[in-house]
Amino acid sequence: MTVLIFCFCIVVLVVRKSNTFPLYFYTMILHATHTVLEPTPLLADQKKFYIESYGCQMNVNDSEIVASILKEQHFLHTQNYEDANLILLNTCSIREKAETTIRNRLKQFNALKKQHPDLLIGILGCMAERLKGTLLEQEKLVDLVVGPDAYKSLPQLIATATEHGKAINVLLSREETYSDVSPIRLNSNGVTAFVSIMRGCNNMCSFCVVPFTRGRERSRPLASILKECADLVQEGYREITLLGQNVDSYFDADTKTNFAQLLHQVALINPLLRLRFSTSHPKDITEEVLYVMQQHDNICKYIHLPVQSGSSRILDMMNRTYDREWYIAKVNTIKKIMSNCALSTDMIIGFCSETDEDFDASMSIMEYCKYDLAYMYAYSERPGTLAARQYADDVPEPIKQERLQKIIALHRQHSLERMQEQVGKTFSVLIEGDSKKNQDEWQGRNEHNKVIVFPKSHYQLQKGDYAMVQVHACTSGTLIGTIATNP
């Protein structure tokens, strides 16, 4: 046994020094050493937790942090909620529809609780922070209410709820809360991962509830980010998305490191590591960031740059701190520095007092930018926001929906055009797994975040490998290709 462990350790050291070692063999070795060195026997009375994540990528990462905290308390993760002693919903409050979906889900879980009285149901995240006691005291849909900065208190809250029937902690922090927690990657494909670099938001957009549910901006220490990213590479991950409500505001005061410098340092960890980031505020993304992206081949040429409206009048009401012309100039700068950079955006339709002229301005900015991807929504007033206090939600719902369908149709046209432009080109594709529709095909994404499927053929490729793929056809959402050269 000692000799076996020694041999495994030597091989792992060799693997960590090599960028070309096959990923599938590397992962097998890591699994073997973990099994030999750190057995984790399942306790007969071990409790299980089930967790669902709604909303943004930050919530997915937060759920992985929660999983790590619960594992320390000997909870086992299950993908079947009927087996769970603890059910958690990590929630989003950005739109009313999301809250309605979550309420319905809670009612479904409460029906299960009638059969299992000892079952604990908890709500996490932004909806927990916004509604606080409403779900706990008035609607009685949950036993636990835990805000985004209170996940470390879960063990105590679970104990309190078990004894007294309910528990709540929604206190917000002024410091980065989870820099010392190593997330457990839930439902991971073993290739892509999220890493949080900051929390909160100082931009008081009038329509947005995030500053109230997640608090002020605070950045995570540089060293802990670099360590987590390096550890992920050693574990076989090949793509990391750096997360924050506004990543361009990142600043580590101790090392005087801004987001561009952080991006540069993470890119240097390993040339096989591919980097993405989300989300950028148009007013904060700098030319320094753009030039760092241009400098590193392993930083994806893709930026999510929410515009929210094409009307300068509406942008002013939204407190976005830029106008239409300023945003277009920013897009022009991005394209000048990186002509091949893909862009995506968010667009809100039917904001307070939006006229036909305002909507036409949004349509025209979509026409100008021709986004690769766009997330478009009808305005949903959120209680407590500046817009809810200052403006009437006066655009009739039928008009909102009519305009929304028009702008969706326009974007679909642009999306298809963008996809058609890729036909005949060759891309480096990171293989993320089997195609959802065909087990004989691989699926991955290129640096522009476009999904590409291609036949497995006779090439000995594995999940986590890069493949050069030539595109020969497309749909509005997927590129279709074949292996050009074996990397």
C-alpha cells in the first residue's frame, strides 16, 4: 500500500509539471489517490441535503460554497429531493417571475413535508434577503431564511430550526465572506468552473434590487483567487469564469491589484486554462482590460456588456450613468482593439414611461451592435428599488409583450447572421462533454461562447481536451463542424 501511494504521488507531481499530459489519465490518478489517502465512509445516520439554484452564475457558485460548508457538518449531497433531510433553494429576486417560480416550488416541497415532518426547508440568496420574515412568519413556507453573506452560520441555523422550528440570518457583510471556503463543484462536468472574485454592487441602477440584497462591493484577496484557480487547473479543470456583480470594480487594496492585473495573473497560471468573466458595467470596463484580453490567447474574446436600453432618456432614468452615444463609443473601442470580440447584452423593455421612440432607439442600438447573444426582458418592478419609489410602472403589459417579441425577433435574425458568418472558419473548441442530442458527437464552446458540435470519429479525444474544429453548417444557436486537425 505504501509503495502504491508513493507511486501515485510521483505521477501526480509529474502531471502537475506537464501541460500536455492526457486529462483523462490525470483525472483518474487524482481519483485514485483521493480514494487511497482520504477514505470518507458514509455514516449510517448521515443526513442528506438537496439544493436548487436559480438566477445568475453567482448563485451557482454560492450553492457550491454552501455544499462545502454542509460537507464539514457531515451532510451528503443528493440529487433526489425526496431523499433529503434538508432542502435549500438558492434564489433570485431580479424579476417577479423568478419569485413566483420559487414560491410554487416551495409549496411543492411543503407538500412533501406533510409526509416527513422532520424535513427542513430553507431559502437562500437574494429572495431570502428581500422577503426575510414574509416567507418564514406570514406564508410559513420555510424553516430557514439565510442571506447571501450568512452561509457560514448554516450549521447553527440548522440546529436552531431543528429545535425551535425556524431560524433566520440575513445580515450583510462589508468584507469578503467566503475567501477561505473551497467550493464543492456540484453537478460539475469537470471541465468548467466558476470562481467568485467580488460581491455586492455600488451601482444604484434604479430598476435593480441587487445593491439591497447583496450589499456594497467588496473584493476577495488576490492570493485566495489565484490559489483557487491554480487548484482547479491541477484538478483537471480547463475553463474558469471569474464572477462578480461588477468585475471591473475589483480592487485588492492590500496588493493594489485591479481587475486588469488580476486577469493577467490568472491567465499566466497555465496556457491550457481558458478564462471568461462576467459581468462588466459599461462605465467601468477599461482599455487596460481590453489590452490584457488582446495580449493573452487564453482569455476568451467575449464580453457581456449590458446596455439595458437604447434611449438616452431611459438610461438616465435607470441611473446607468452613460448615454446612448457613450455606449456606442465603448462598443467601437472594443471592436477597434479586438475586432473578433463577441458581445452579448441585457435589454429591458417597457421601463417606466417608455415611448415608441424610446423603444425604436433600443431596436436601433440592437441593429448597430448585432449582438452575438442577448437576454431580453419585460420590465418587472421590484419593491424597494429607486424606480419603484420614483416612477410609475405605466407601460401596459400588452405593449410590453408586443415590444418584447419584436426585439426578440430582431435578435434572432442577428444571431443567425452571426452564426452564418462562422461557417467555413476553424476554431479551437474546449470539449465539455457529449452532445445533448447525439452520444456519438462532442459538444464544446469556442472563445466566442458559441456552442459547437462535431463527430467523435476515430480521434482519441476526451472531455477537457481542445480540438480544432472546422464549421460547415449552423443553426441559430449551434455551430456544426468536423475535426480539422488533431491538437
